[in-house]
Amino acid sequence: MVTREPEYFPPAENFVAQLGRHVIFFCRAVGQGGLLFLQAVLAMRFALTKRARQEIIVQMFVSGIKSLGVITVVALFTGMILALQTGIELSKFNQEVNIGTAVMVSMLREMGPFMTGLILAACVGSAMAAQLGTMVVSEEIAALEIMSIDPVRFLVMPRLVAMSIMTPLLAFYTCIIGVIGGGIVGASQLGVSWVSYIDNATRFAGAKDLYVGLFKALLFGVVITILSCHEGFATTQGAVGVGYATRKAVLVSFLHVLILGYFVTRLFYV
Amino acid sequence: MRKDCVARELTREMIVGAFMVMIFLGMGYFTIILSRETWFSRKQHMDVMFKNVMGLREGNNVVVRGMPVGKIDSLVLEGPWVRLRLVLDDGLEMKKDYEIRIVATSILGGRYLEIREGSESLPTLPLTSRFVGHEPYDLMADAAAVINKARTELVEGGAIDNFKRVLEQISAVIARVEAGEGSLGKLLSKDATLYNDVAGTVEALRDVVEGLQRGEGTLGRLMSEDDQLYNDLAAIVASLKEVTAKIERGEGSLGKLISDDGVYVEVEEMMKDVRATLDDYRETAPIVTFTSIFFGAF
């Protein structure tokens, strides 16, 4: 059973009891999330079946292609802002030609995966939590279980596979659009030619920057999917619960994207 | 209805597939660009031994004549040495007087390996040879040594004391100038006497110069375009030169006087006679005078 019945607890007697209850709930949520992830990974052996493939394609379309519009705008302006801010400061030392390096490295290492993670958490993660939450409160998940259809294999695994594939690709797309945005600002407002900009951008960035960024995006995709699905499955109390689960899924995903981003950077660059 | 569903699925698959292909192509291109690998060119390997690599890392560039030609593939400790394995583009020929050294990219850090192939006239060494690199040039250590030397010179060498003394002297001079002492002080003070004097002198000098320019006065005529005075002076100088030459040759009385000892002796004899005559006269003069007076009375 991935879904849960509503739980009612008497009010905690004191602060310590309340704290202990939060610690227990936190540990239980981490355990449930971990188990959900393991179940989804195990279910991946069915990913190549025709039905699963179709569902994966649909999820890839929903999470990737339908997010392209917002990702394009966000990435373009992120790159433009980065180029403008660094260019204004660097122009004080006649070094504005180096904005290419600043934009490329920051987009590849951090901003690309980070912005993609935030957008997917807000767009796709919330949709996942809301969809699964609604299915829970309308007892569709229970119906699947009654029919001996594994909800994790049927619902979580395609989403996990789709997000694991699409998040790194979207992160790379974000980087490219961001670099193009930086180049537009460089050429139009800072007097940096496209050739100099691209030359600088590719001179100091390394393949490691690209791959660490993509790995980070992959982790973000996995975490957003698992957290959102977990929150969706944990939905109780009808429509109100769906709203609560959606909000919580986005919030927890944001926090995890930030914290995980720090630790991956720490792991590879320090 | 089913046809519509299939068509929609195919469209989705096509869009997702096209997007993925595009992104994968982009990632492949970026991988090639950012890793700076030349995958389709032949590579050669070379081992270089160093005593100290000064923080050189795997992936640092190898440069020949300012051009990147490869990378450092690995660094391995080997006894007292560090063995560097280089991956280089094909075509590098190492001569017998080769030089390999580690160079700092900037004072802020970063290193690369610089290879000088050596003289073309010398024999080529196979790349399997044991190449030995020079001791690295430690920019920071040199900078620290220079700073230490400068500090020693400043503190122990008395440069600071000298500088202080110079400053005190300059301060004293400035104080005197401010007090209006000395020519400079007077010139800079509110008292305009010296200034007026200087201005008057300058004015007079200007008049003189203008007079000279107009050809007034002897000097002016001398400096003017009219050559008459110059010619006159030149003629006088020529005459003097001629007279001097005659004197040197012993011609004329003056020349003989200077060059001929006989004339000198005669003149000297004559002078002696004159002196004796004058002495006689001086001795006889009172007697003559007295006699004249005495006999004049009668």
C-alpha cells in the first residue's frame, strides 16, 4: 500500500513529545521516500514494455516539451541578467569581454540545473502531486491495488524515467539558451562581439563543468519525482489535502534542489 | 478515433525524439569543444621526469612555441622523481638540447608545461627516451625573495633613514621658501621687488637681443648678415698672423730682438751704458748745480 489512511494523533503533551513526534514523522517520510524510489527503480525492468514505453513518452512530453516555453524564457533572461550584471562590473576594468566565461561557467555548473530544477518542481512536480493526490482521494489508487496493478510501476516508474531523462536534457537546453541570452546582451549593450564572447565562453569552461551540471540535473529530476509522487500518495482529507500535498511537494522539492545542489558542488569542486 | 490516438502518440514520440536528438547532438558538440580533444588526429606519448612539479595537474596544457600541443595525462611518483605522461599531437621532434620546464600561467596560479624542441642541427631523440625537465621557476618564491631583499635594504640598509633626512631637508627648504627667504622664496613671496628686478633684467636682455637681431652695435653688426666688420676683423687677424710669423722667423727688429741673442746682448750693453751715464749724471748733477749757482752769483 503506497497510500495511507488518515492518521489522528492526540495533541503532544509537551514540547519534547512534539519534537520527538516530528523526528519520527521525518524519519518515516524519508523511509517511505527511499522505499518508493527503490520500488520505482526495481520497476524499471518493465520500462521497455510497450505500455510503459508509451507512458514514458507521454510523461517525457508533458514534463519536457511542455515546459520548454517557460524554460526558454527563464533561461534567456537568466543568461541576460548574468551577462549584464557581470558585464557592468567587468567594464569598470575594461574586461567586459570575459562575460562569456562568467555566463558559460555559471550556467553549466549551477544556474542551468538549478533553474531547470526549480521550474520542473513548480510545473511538473506540482502537477504530479496534484494528479496522484486526486487519484488517491478519489480512490483510483486503491482501485489499482485491488486489481493487483502496482501503482508504483504504473504511475511512478514512467514519471521517474521520463524526469531522469528529460531533466538533464532540459538543463543543457537551459545552459544553451542562457549563453545565447548572455551573448545578446554582450553584443547589444556591452560591445562584445559574438566571436569574442563564444571564444571566451568555451576557453575556460571544461567538460567536467558540463557533466557535473548534467549529473546534478539528473539528481534533481529524481528527487523532484520521488518527492512529488510521495506527497501525492500521502494525500488525505479530500480536495484540501490535494492542495496541501501540492504545496508541500513544491516546497520540499525547492529545498531539496537547493541543498542537493550545494552538496554536489561540494563533492566535485572542493 | 483510434487513428487519432495513434497519430497523437506518433506526434508526441516524434517531438520528444527530435528534441532528444537535438540535445544529444548539442551535448556531443559541447563535449568535443569543452574537452578540447582532437579525437581524429594521431596522438603520441612522451614521459618526462621532474624532481618537483610545483602543483602541475592532470589535464594541464603542454605548450610548444606558445601553441598548445597536448595535455598531461598522468603524474606518478617514482622514487625521487615524478613521472609525467604527456599526450601530444603528432609531429613533435625533440632534439638533443631540448628544454622542458613548468611555467606559471599567472601569479594567481595555474601551470603549464613548456617544451623547447632544441636546435634543428642536432640529432633527434626518440620520444621513448627518458626526458628530464628543468627545475620549475617559482614565481612566488622569486617575488618573495625580491620583497625580502627590498625590505632588508629599506630597514637595515638605512634607506628609510636617508629618505627621512631627505624629507626633513625638503621640509626645511619649503619652510624657508614659505617664509620668503632666499631668491626662490622672494620670487614666490608677495614682495614683488625681486620679481620686478628679474622682469626688468629680462626686459633689458630682450632689448639687447632685439638690438643684436637688428644688427646694432659691434656685436650686432658682427652677428648681422653684413660681413663688412667680420671681413675687417678677419683682415686684422690675418695681418697679426703675418706679423707673428715674421717675428717667429726673426725678421725685423722685434723678431731679431726675440730670436737673435746678439741684439739682446747689444741692447743689454746699451742699457748698462745708459744706466752708468745716468748714475754719472746723478752724481755730477748736484756739483754742477752748485757750481752754476756759485759762479752765477758772481
